[in-house]
Amino acid sequence: MKKRWLVFLVFMMMFFMIPFEAIGTSQDKNVYVIPIQGEIGPAVYQYVRDNINTAEKDPNTVAIIFEIDTYGGRIDSAEKISNAILNASVPTISFVNTKAISAGVLLTISADTIVMAPGSTIGSAEPIPNTEKTLSAWTSILKGVAEEKGRDPQLVAATADSSIEIPDVVERDRLLNLTARDAERLEFTDHVKENYRDILQAVDIPYGNIIEFEVPGRVRLAQFLSGAYVAPILLTLGFIGLALEIFTAGFGIGGTVSLVAFGLYFGGAILAGNAGWAVLMIFMIGMALLLIEAFAPGFGVPGIGGIICVIASIVMASSSVTSAVISLLISFVLTIVAIVLLLKYAPRNKHFDRIILGAQMKREEGYTSVDKYDQYIGKEGTVVTFLRPAGTIDVDGEMLDVVSQGAFIEIGSKVKVTKVEGRRIIVKKID
């Protein structure tokens, strides 16, 4: 009899404890949301990795949702993020909210469950540059992850390789792009839902709290400064400012603009994880060599070395060689156009004399020459100091302050006095 009462009491205790325990556990269960937005790069990888670690350290974590909205980015960073998702110790859900293009495809298929928002798209994962070697390696990565997660590897590979033809799905020479409904029909996605609550209900994960991580400001700033549109603009402003500084005496607005623009470009690259301080040092060495060349006659080793260092540093600070080449070409074209427009229209501005001496003292305007300078017209001399365009020449042992006709003339060059305007002696180089 006592044994029966003991069994009954134990049974009743278990009966009352289970519901309360279940209620308490459900309220304490946490679901973490990690947004993956914008261009994929080293900074995004570090942010995702750190937040995955934070979520895993919470004993009440029951799932991680990766909210994806990206046009892609660096393959190496995408592969690292993929491995971090694959190795997560808690259930993972990819939520394609708007788009998962290029490297975003790999991130999406790395999670345990794929969910797409209505109207969202996924696909166009072709690598850049699309060489045979790069394409083969990239499609192998996509297929490997697809197979590990039990997804159709051929369907995934078709998003990157246009040579793959799947009847009634994608034609040859076209990349596979899927809307949410197409992806659901082909069983590419597990669910089509539009919010976290519906997603968790669909995957049958009980939870109490949804905790959303914020994208750090440094990551957003890095993505902005190293973006495909902003980077060429910064390089263009840097080159234009550098050109203005070369033409003007002292340190002025050109040098300030150049330093700020290049500083933002390399600062963004460092924040994004595309470059380190060593790359910045290479750039500074290149600028120093160009300054040396500016104060030396002719164009020699310092100038060539400076150009190589500057271009190399810009390439090293870019997310890829292709993006670096595109940024450099755009910036060079825009810089040339800006300089041409400056030389064409700036003489009409009163501030233009700060760059090139364009003022003329004509007789029609009431200016008359001084007789003692007229005697030098037609005489030849030797340049004693650089003419930028003003400087000093030696004419028969006499030092004269002169200006060249808008051109830079190095020390030791032979020049000829062409005309005199008041106290202004104008010379040109003798070839």
C-alpha cells in the first residue's frame, strides 16, 4: 500500500512539474537574427563570425536566422561565412529578404533551412573574373555545400555556370535566377514567409525572444567607402587634387582635397579588411617618390617608381583586381576630363592666377614697358632656379626674375626672352 502511494505521489509530481518546466523553458528560448546586407567582404565575415559566437555562448539559443540582402562580394569572404554557418552548433535559417545574388547564393544554401520572402530573388552567382579555373573552383564549392545540405547540386550550380542546361528550368548560356515562388516550386527553398514569427512557426521552433543584431557602423562605413560607385569618385578627387597641388605653389586646397580623398579610400579599405597598414605605407612611399620627381628635372626613376607604388597600393586595397582596374580606369578618365575643363574654363576665373599665371599687361590697356628691360628681348640665358612658371635666369652674368609661357622649365635649360610686359620678363625654352 505504501508503495502504491509512493508511486502515485511521484507520478503527480512529474505531472505538475512538466508543464511548468515547459512554460519556463519556452519563455527563455532565444532566436538570434544576424543581418547580412550589402557587399560581402572581410569586415562582414568578422561581424557574422563574432555574432555567431555570441549566439552560441547563450545556453538558451534555439536558432539563428541569417537575414540576407546582398548583391554579393568577395568569394573568399563568402566561403568563410559559409563555413561559419555550416559549423554553427545551433539550427540555422537563411531568410532571403529581397535578394541573394552572386556570393549570396552560397550563404543562403549553407543554412539548415532556406526561407524566401514573397517577391525576393536568388541567383546570378557567376564569378568575376569568369575564367575557367575560377568558375570550376566556385561551382565545386557551391555543389559541395548543396550536397552537404541535401539540396540539388545541379540546380545550385546553374546559378553560376551558364553552360548548364536544365529542361523547363534554365536554357543554355543563361544563368539561373529564381523568384520565391519559382524556388518553392523547384524545392530550392523550404518555405516562403515574410516575417520571423511565420518563419519560426513554419520550422516548428518554440521561442520566447527574437534578438536582432545591429550591423556595426564601421561595417556600414567600410561598405560605403569601398563601394563600386564611391571608390572611383574618391580616387578621382584624389588625383585631381594632386594635379592641382603640383601646379600651385605651397600647400593649398588641392593638397587638402587629395589627402582627404585618398585617406577616405584607404581608410575604407582598412575598415573593410581589404588592406592593412602595409598597403597604406606603399601608397605613402609612392607619393613621396612623386614629390621627389616634381622637384627634379626630367622624368626618371622616382616618377616611375612612384606611379607603380600608387597603382599597386590601390589594387591591393581593392576587393578584387577587376574592381581595382575598373576604379582606376574610371578615375583616370574623369581626372583627365576635369583637368581639360579646368584649363579651358578656369582662365575666366579671377582665382586662376593661383594655378597658372594668365594675367597679361597689354599696351591697349594702358601698360607700357620699362626701357631697361626691353634690352633683354631676344637674348638667351640659363635657368638658375626652376621656372614654375616664375623663377630666375642668368643672362650674361646678370640674374633676372622671369616667368615662362605657362610651362615648367628645369634648371640648366636654355631659354630666350620673347617679350617684356612692364616689369614682367617672359621667356620660352630653346629646343
